[in-house]
Amino acid sequence: MKTIAVIGAGPAGIEAASVMARQGCKVDLYEKQEEPLCNIRDKALLFPNFEKADTIAEALLQKLRHENISLISGHEVQQLERNKGKESSWTVDGRQYDAVILASGYTPFDAHRKEELGYGIYAGVHTSLDMERMLREGRIVNSIGDKPRRVVFLQCVGSRDEKTGNHYCSKLCCVTAVKQAIEVSKMLPDTEVYIFYMDLRMWGQHFEELYRSAQEVYGVKFVRGRISEAAGTYDGRVQIKAEDTLLGLPLRITTDLLVLMVGMEASDGTRKLSQMCGICGEYGFVQSSDPHLNDNSTLAPNLLAAGACKRPMTLTDAINDGRSAACEILCSYSLPLVFNS
Amino acid sequence: MFDIFVLPFCAGVVALLAVSLMKYIRWINSFSKRQQITIRRNILSIKILPAIWEMFRECLLHWRITQRNLLLGYMHRSLAFGWFLLIVVGFVQALMACPGGHPFYAAIFFNYFEPRSERIVEFAHSQQIATLMDVLLLYVLSGLFLAMLKKVWSKPLGMKRTTKHNLTDRIAKFSLWCIFPLRLLAEGATSSIYGNGGFLVRWVGTVIAAIGLDSAEIEYLLWVLYSLALGTFFTLMPFTRYMHIFTEVFLIYFRKNGVIEGNKPSGYTKFELSACSRCGICIDHCPVNRELGISNTQGVYLLQTIRNKDLWHRAEQIAANCMVCDRCQVECPVGIDLATIRRQVRSEAHTAIDKPVGYNYLERVHPFNAIGRIAYFGGCMSHLTPGITSAMEQIFKAAGQPYWYMDKEQSICCGRPLLQQGLVKQAEVLRRKNRDMITRSGATMLVTSCPICYQSFVKEYQLSIKVMHHTEYIDMLLRSGKLKVKAGSERIAYHDPCELGRGCGIYQAPRDVLGSVGTLLKTKEERANSLCCGYNLGNISISTDQQQLVRDAALGNLLAPNPDTIATACPMCKRSFARANAIPVKDIAEIVADSLVQD
């Protein structure tokens, strides 16, 4: 029986573990946090179909209930190295495995690093994660606990930003902002909602429709331009300076809430482990051996990568990528692929 | 006492004197009115004494270079001071040997004429003086040896990169390098015929005889070559870097007299351009070279290209590619005001766009009655680091100091970023408005959080009230007991912002403040040697990635002693380091605000 280690119990890790377990591998699933799926559990509804995040989380957890999977949670992997003597197998914190799938995921960009936007300084400034929490609780309030009259979303905080060194696009903030804007409008129909963007990348299925309905049905106002700075006002609101680049005019508006759509960065675990094994690519993400043909394998033999530890990825893509990594391993061992009815 | 071979030397001397004199007169004439008045007023003042001392110390002894590197200092000193003494002692020798007077070249070609001319007589201590002359020649030759070594292997002389010289400079250098060996050989040849000269010359004479050369045949040729080398060098001197030899003397005199250069180049800048010896010390320390490997934009090349009018477009490019960290100015052994010259070039390049238009919004900003209060000027950059301004507001309140946050709502730039780009007129519009606002507010003091604004207020505003950077202000509050902080165990590495440290000389106040709230760590490159944070408004030629490389070098220096926090006193430095996301980066104001003790 082959033994496989999966590092990270997020959607990619769980899906990979589940597929391999069902095909007869023994899987140890390592998770740093006490509970799996932390990055799904803090979300309310998911784009593009407003499905409850908890439903997806439950379904994924269901897949974990298999005799071949042992979940080792609350354990941060410290050592990941090749076995001495048998170079194609791996040791994870002293235990030996035939193969390892790295699914250590992403971390949200720390908005404190964009000090000019006032996160952590002005009470009205939040990140998209804070907004998600408010949506989960069903209670959106301004800094003094009142119903906000205006909410402004700002795209590309920590992505596509030369100054923070993150040149890449985080892919899912555009649609997330549209989704959150619609949710805010649904919950507070009298509140004005703005989205400041550089350009909107509505690349996925139903994304464009969502964007259109945000404008036509919910009256969300889209302004092309980045916000250069935020300042607190005496009544606890936030004044922002921006430029409307379509009109070519400087803009100064006051808002109750400023929501920063933070991008995705390689998580500390991803950085640490990929550097340890020499598979670290750009921006601390894992480098796969080929972007088209071998996107799960890495330069290290029998060490595969899945999910957002490679690049920003949506939930759907991460699940698919976990499954794909599992298939890669099963094929290399020629284990029979059994199709459950 | 004449021979035709002295003519090249004489012609060289005449050319040198004529050209230099012409240049100097022209430059002095193009001094601005104010500079001329300053010079006239101080021409015979007591200031001349420190000037003479500095001329001796820097032009002859090269003291500043010696402090950087002993060997490099020795090289420069032996060539300058050694040659100077060779000339002085040579003249004394000629004076003593010719009681009836002598032509001026006699001292230079003394050994040739000594056995031949009947006007030269035997004099007391002649042998000792000949020995002394040989010792001096040896001294110069040792420096020459080091100069040659530096050309091929500059590391022992403390230099990684040396200057790439242009063709005329190289020819002049070649002729200079030939002068002393040729003199030694010519004197040696004469000595092997007539037996005159000191120990070295005699030894060279015996060597020439020993290897079978006919001294009588080569002697004349050597003297001709020696004279030619001198003549070539002197003729080229006013057109090459060697013009610095005399010009530095004038520059020191003017500087000590209190002459200040303005935004338009005057004769003073001409003196500075020629006072640069193109030693290249500025190259190694420039962050653009150190971190980015761009080694053709340093001060030495800026001055070199400005002197050559055909290369003006290149001078503009060079002036633009500079972090304005002023490190070169600290390193420059001649003390040339490179920042001002750079600004002049930028100003010249931006003449077309330097128009005070688009500032109508200033009319809508109104002065405030702040009598008896402190005016607080955050500055544009502090608006992008609101942590600093909110910490300052907290400190004003804790110390019970009434204040007026003058640029909270409608902020006007201090003008310095424009000035750094050479937009002199635009900067003046902003300064006028700010000056007016501050004067009419009745505020008692101005405190600013941004070292760029601080330097501007101190040097360009001529305000009648006291101006303080917040580090000084907090230091003052702590000393007077108006502000109380608790000492913690935080290990802090402090970054000296260039505008505050090298720009305004404030090094101690921030250290005293930090020392009272935590443990201040020493870093390798600090105070005047502080590295550029990479995030500067001054340079618009390099990319963000390149800025980050410069930043990483400074960050490495700060992280070396393993601190808990990086402290700085400039919003730009803070932003730059904070973006690297290594460890917490805080402004001094924030660190103090965090450890305030409320009564």
C-alpha cells in the first residue's frame, strides 16, 4: 500500500486526499490550524451562484471521512526532505512517504502594508475578509454602529501593484467585490455602493452577468481609478482621494466604509516548504515543472503541488487541481482507477 | 644659462598661466552680485586663516582622503605635497647656487646646468640639499607607483571602481606619469658624466653606465623628453582634470568666505566643476552603482559631462538618474556641492515646463488664527503614512501643547520635491503661499514630520519662527518632562533618513529619543554613512524593481543586528521598508506614542 502525505487541508488538499484514499492509498493529511478549511469557513456566500460557503465546506469534510485518511491537524510541518538512500521517497517530520502533495495554499495580503489606505488606523477601513465576516453575521455597520450611507470597495490592494512587489493579478478579487457589492445592496438598499477599479476582469463563467446585474439591478457605481490615500474625518468616516481616470478628474469623497479587496500571497508555509525543497518560484509561490503539460509535478521527484500554493486560484480551480494531482500520483503507480457509480 | 630644450617647458608654463588666468578672470566676473559682495566684504577678514589652513590640509596633505584610506591618502599626498616641496626646495637650491639671479627654469633643470654654467657656484650644504631633492623625488615616485598600481589593482587603495577618463585626461595623465621617471633618468645620465646629484641620481648614473649605455649620447635626449613631458602637461592642464590643482585653492577660499551658489550656475559652479580631480571616490559609495551596477552616472561624470558642452544631453540624463541621497557629497574630498549642481542641470532641462501655472487652488486655502499654538505640518508623504500623523496628534495632546494641524484638510506641498526636479519657479509659488499662511497664523513654532519639508523650511523659507523636525521636538518634550515614556526592552535599529541626517545634520536627537524607550542597536552604516532607502522622489530614471534593490541593501544593514523593530524618522523611508514586509517598521513618533505614560 502506497503512503502519501498531503500538506494542507484546504479544498485542494482534501480533494487530493479523498481521491487517493478511495483508490487505495494511505493518506496522512497535515493541517497547521486546529480545523481544516479555514479559508472557506470565514466566507458567507460564494460567487457566482451565491451558494453558502458552509455547504461546500460540509461536502468537502464529508469526503475526509474515509478509513485511509488520517487528519493530523494543529501540526505545522517543519521538515520536508528526500529520504537518504531512497531519493524518490520523502520524509515529513520523521515519517516516510512514497509521495507528497504540497497544498499549503495562500495567505491574504496584509493591508497594513498599504498604510496610505489607513487600515488599522481608521475604524471605517476594512478588508474584503472583514466584509465577508460582516456579511456572515448579517450586520454591516459603520464605525459608530450605524447603518452605513455609503460603502466603497477598492480593487487591487496588494495585487498588480509594483510598489508592494506583487506584479500579478489575484484573479478573484474583481468578482468578489461585485458579489459583496450585490450582497450589501440587497441587505441595505438605501446605501450607495461604489467600486474603484483599474479594469474589471470578469473572466469566469457567469462573472460578466454578475457584473452587469450589479450595475443594472443593484445600481452599484463603478469608478475607474485607484485610491491614493484615505484620511479619517472628525465623525469617524473616511475621506478618500482618488482620480476618475475616465473623466480625468481628481475625486474626493467621504464614505462610511472603505473595503480593501486584498490580494493573495503565498502563505508562510508555502514559502518555507518550497524553499526547503528548491521548488520556490516567483513571489514565493511553488513553481510547477510545466504550466501546460505538468502543472502538478515539480522539479523534485514525487513532490507534487496543488491549489493556491502555485498561484492565486478560485475554489473550483483548487478542487480540480487537487484531484488532478491525485490522478498524477495514481497514474505513476498504475493503481486501478475505479469509477464509483 | 640657456639651452633650446627648455623651450617646451617654458611654452607650457606660459600657456598654463595665460589660459588659467583668463578662465579665472572670466569665472570671477560671472559671479552673481550677491556673491561678489560677499567676496569683497570678506576679502581680508579673519576667515582667510581657516581658509589657508584648509588649503594646506586638503590641497597638499589630502587629509579627508587619508581618513578614508591611508594608502590612497599617501598616494595623493606624495604626488601633491611631494611635487610642491620638490619645486620649493628646487627654487631654494637655485637661489643659493646663483647669487647673481637665475632664469626661472633653472630650478627645474638645475642638474643639467649645474656642471655647465659658470653662474652656478658652490654653496654651503649643497650636498645635503641635493640629497633632500632625491628624497623628495623618491617620495613622488612612490606615489606614482601607487597610482599605477591603482590603475590595475585598486582594491588595496580602498577603491572598487575607478574613473573612466576621457582622451585628453589620459594624455595629460600619461605626460604627468612620464615627468618624474624622465627627470630621474635625465639627472642620472648627467650624473654619470659629471658626478653631480644626490644618492639616488648617482646610483641611477652608475646603473646607466653599468648597462653599457652611452650617457653622453642619451643625456640630451632625456632632458628634451623631460621638458616635453612638462610642456605637454602644463599646456593640457587647463583643459583637463588637472585644473583642479589650482582651482581647489580658489574654491576653498570662496567657500570659506561664505559664497553660496544659487539655482542658476554662476562662476562659482565653474570653479567647482574644475576643482573636481575626478578621483572617482564618489562612484563606490553611490547606491545607483553599489546596488544597480550603473557606474556612469556619479558626481564625477556629471561634472565631466557638464564641462564638455557637446555632452549636455548626457549631463541631463546623468542628473536625472540620482537618488538625491547626498552620499557622494559626504564622500567628496573636495567638498563640491553636487546636489546644487545636479539641481541646476535639472532646472536647465525643465525650463520649458517650469511655469507657475495651475496653482489657482491656492487662492481657496485660507490662513488660520493659530496665535500661541504650534503649527504642525505633516507633509504630503505623511498623509500617505497616517500612522505618523495620528501618533503626532496623540503626542501633542499628551504633552498638552495646543497645535494647529495646518495641512490636514487642504495640504500644500512644501515645494522641495519640485525644487529637486529643478522646477524652481513652481516651487517658489508654493513656498510663498505656505510662508504667508504660517506668518499670518501667528503660530509660535513649526513642527514637521517629514525631513524633506523640514529641510525646505529650514533652508529655503527664511521663517521668523523656530522650525523643528518632530524628532527634535519629541526630544525636547522628553527632556523638559512634558512627555513621559516608559522604557521597554524593544531592540530597535534606527535608519538615518538622508534628508534629516546628511541634509540637516540631525543624528543625535532621534537616537536620544529611541534610547529612552528601548535598546538602540548599532548598525554598520549609520549617521553620515547611512544608506539610501531606495524610495526617493529624486530619481525618475530607475524602475520600482531597481528601487527595491537599493532598499534591500539598506534593509540588510538594518536587519544585521537582529532588531525587533526598524525605526526611522521619514515617511518615505518608512513606506519603503514597510513594503519589504520583513519586520515591523515604525516612525519614532509612533514608537513614542505607543509607550506614552499618562499622568
